[in-house]
Amino acid sequence: MIASRHPYGSLRPRRWGSISWWYSLFLIVPLLGIIATILWNQVIAGPDVEGRVIDAYSGDGVGGAELRLGGDRTTSGNDGSFGLRSGDSATISVSRSGYESTTYDLSDDENELQIELRPNTMAGRVTHRVEEEPLAGVLIEAVLDGETVASTESGDDGSYLLEEIPEGAEIVFTYEDLAEVIEPIDERTELDVSMRPAVITGSVTNQAGEPVNGATVAIGDVWTEVDNDGSYRLEDIPESGELSFKAPGYHALSRELDDQLQQDASLEDKHIRAIYLTPGAVGDEARFQELLDLVENTELNALVIDIKDSSGFVFYDADVELAHEIDAVRPAYDVEHVLDEVKDRGIYAIARQVIFEDPILAEARNDLAIMDSEGGLWRTWNGIAWTSAYEEEVWDYNIELMMEAVELGFDEIQLDYMRFPSDGPLNRAEYNVDQHDSETRVDAITGYLAKSHEAIMPTKAYLGGDIFGMALWELGDGGIGQQLERITPHLDYIKPMIYPSHFYPGSMGFDIPNDHPYEVIYLSLQNAAERIPNDVAKLRPWLQDFSFGEGREYGPDEVREQIDAANDFGATGWMLWSAAAVYQRDALEPASD
């Protein structure tokens, strides 16, 4: 029997794969519910958190920022607007290229908000200030707390783009021979920089065109010494200031800094021929004028004027605070009037400053003084208290006074008593140091001189120092910390007090050295020259214009013999000492026309 076919086919259910169609519906319905919920939330119901992403600097909208709140994500529109659905998170994460990523914590009732993004890029162009051309290869760094956190280099056209700059960083521009530029990021993303030269080169010669040995070039707080051929290279110069050229035996030369990167200097010889003036002589107008006339009408060309002597008193109206605290200021003359008079006559002005023999400071500040092991302050046989050369506060006090004198207009500072004491019960002296011997003494004196020289070097003033005449012969420190080879590098002028009356019998083979003024001066300078052959120009001796001790009385002839000895040796000058500031005019040659 043949079965007949149903007109609509088999009545058995069709299968889709291995699953019946009705089972498929069972799966599809929930999926449709999920889709419907999403459509409701996003299209019909809409976001429940809305706001704008804005630039923290400009306040403009930031488009293209990516935002995430829980499982919901979106991108801000061109005006910075966005919408998000809140879920199980209350923190929005925001990021965009060129900005520092951030997060934003929602409050319970917050649904419209502004989120600031801080730009973290800097772009611009770097040029050469003088040549006005773009600079390629400039190193540009973002520095935070001393650490480089991002860097780039400028391109051929001088342009740059520095990215990932953290908040609070500085932008540092560095290029060889140009001054480093440091700029805070501030609220900006563009920064053009013009870099100025930071190096000056040139040469220093005398008027014959020969290199000047020992010449220095300085500006601001930087300085350098010329090479053997007279050339120099001065780096890290400030943006403005006075460029100074100086060398022992020459006039100091100064000129205002300009855009010239090559600065040559020709120095003129200057041999100093000076006399010492007491504060009383300076303060007595009639006496002062008499001494000025002596200088003008003879070969003399310089004056040594006390600004602080062995009493510890400061003889002008100083502004140094410590000087007033210890009641050391005792004006004996109007320093500005005095310097005006001196300068008007073309006279070289030297300020004499006594350093460590300072009873005023020692009495007021026992912590800075030499103490006596038997109690109280240590004193010399004459009852004078001294400060300790180991104390840097004493150094700084004297350096402050020195620099004030430079500012006032003195051409040179002359340091006296820059040593340890030489008379008194030295076995009882206590210095509050672990060790006191020749090594530590020399270290203390050279340390003080080095610090003083560093301070005065950038100025056009010179620094000189008085030493015992015996220091030219004594190879050690003489018990006072002055050792010729060690102190010489830190002074522009070495001023030995070569007083024939102060040498011991038998010195240099003379029973009475005082009877041989020419020989004592010449031989002492000659011996010094053998010890410091490269610094002979620094030697400028003190000569005695007074009588003392055994031997000859010193009149015009004896003074002249000393002057002739210094000149014959080739010293770059000499100075006459009289404690009373009384000088023998007949010992001096008349002024040349």
C-alpha cells in the first residue's frame, strides 16, 4: 500500500540544527530584553551624568577626551560635552592626548559637572639672541625636584614639542656656550625662548702687545685667569654687569658688558708708590690736604688709609650690622669726602684693614676669641685680645667690611694682621680646635685669604696682604700661619714689611742689618723671587721711614736707599710706613710732568 503525502508536508516539527525552534525562542527573548534595556537607557531614558571636559588653563571645551564611569564609556564632543550612565562606580576616569589624565569623584546629588584637564605639553621655538637665527639641537628638559622627567631637542627650524610635563615642573633650555634658560611652566602651552651667549673670549696684553702673566678677567661672580699666551675664555657670564681686567702691576680696566663675544684688553702699567695715613691725619682737614699735596708734588701716587686698625674700631660710618652690634664704629673722617678728594687728584686709594688683632670683637664675642687656659681672654704682653683665625664668622665679618670698602670706591684692600699672634703667653692660648700646629695655622690663614680673594675677584679692586719681612726668608709659617708659597695664590699683592731695623743681628750676614738699608731690601726681594718666580709682580714692599733700634738713624738718604733697592729689583711699587704719618720729603723725587 502506498502512503499518501499530506498537502502541507509532514506534520512533524522542524529542527534548527539540533535545537527545536521553540527552544530558540526561549533564548532569544531574554536577549531582546537586554537590548531593549540598553535602548531605553541610552536612547529613551538618556544618561544620568552630564557635563563638560574643559582646559584647566583656558577654560575652553576639550573634545575627544575619553571618559569612563564603571562599565560605561564615552568620548567628549567638540565642545567638551559628555554624558554617562552611573553604575556601580562613583569615579569618572578622563584621559586625552596632550593632557594629564585625571579622575573625578561624583557626589550623591551631582549630575551636571565640569572636569578640568591640565595641559602637559609645551611647544615653541628657540633662537639665538645676538644672531637672531633658529637654534637646532637645543636640549629642552622638564625638571621636577632636581630630576629630569621629560626631554626633547629643538629641530632644524628651532621648534620643539615637549610632552608629559608634570605639574610644578620647570622647563630648562641648554645649549653649548649659551646661558641656560629656566622657565616655570605657568598656565601656558607655548613658550618661545631667545638664548643669549654665556661665553666671552679674548686676550689680555700690555701696551707692547705682550701677554700679561697672571691677568684675570671677571664679571658678576665668575672669573678666570688668562693662559700663557694671554688668551682667556670666561664662561657662565651674567646677562649684564661690568667686565673687569686686572693684573698685578697694571691699572685695572673695566667696561660694561655688551653683545660683543670677543673682548680684548690692553692694560697700562701701574707702579704704586704710597704712604700710610693714620685716621687722625685723614680726619684733620689741614693735615690731610698737606699729605695730598705731598703726593701730588712728588713721585708718590697712592695713599694707604685705615678703615679698621689694631684697636678694632671702624673709622668710617659703616653699614655692616655686626660692627654696630659690637659698638666698633667710630667715624674719624667722612669716607665719601676723602675718596672724592683722592680721586679728583688721580691718587690711588688703598684701604688698610686689620683682621685678627681685633680686641673690640674679641671682648664682645668671647666665642670668637682666643681664650687663656688660665681663664678669660688670652691677651698679648700689651694686654690686647685677639680673635681666632680659625673662626669663619670672623672671616665673614672682615669680608663684609672689605666689600663695603670696595663699593665705596677704594682701588685696593690691604689686609694687615692676617695671622696668628706672635707675642704674649702663647703656651696658654686656646683656640677651640682639636689641633693647633703649623699645618692647621697655614690652612686657616690661606682659607681666609682664599675666601676673601673669591669675594673681591669679580670687582675691579685688588687684594693685598701684609706679611713679616722675615716671611721672605722663613720656609715655615713662622708660628703665625703665613707661609709665602701658600698665601701667594690668594693675593694680588704681597706686601712684606722689610724694615731693616726689625731683622736680627747676623741676618743676611750683617751684624747690624739696620746699617744696610739697600742690601736688606734688595736681598729680601731677590730671595722671595726665587721662591715665587711666577709671581714676582705681586711683590710690593713696605719700607721704613722711621728710626728704630740699633744702628743708623733713618733720614732722607736711608729712605732713598730702600726706594732705590726696590726700584733696582724691579718691584711693581713700594710703600713708606710712618706710624705718625710724617714723611721725609727730601727722600722723594719731584713729580714728573
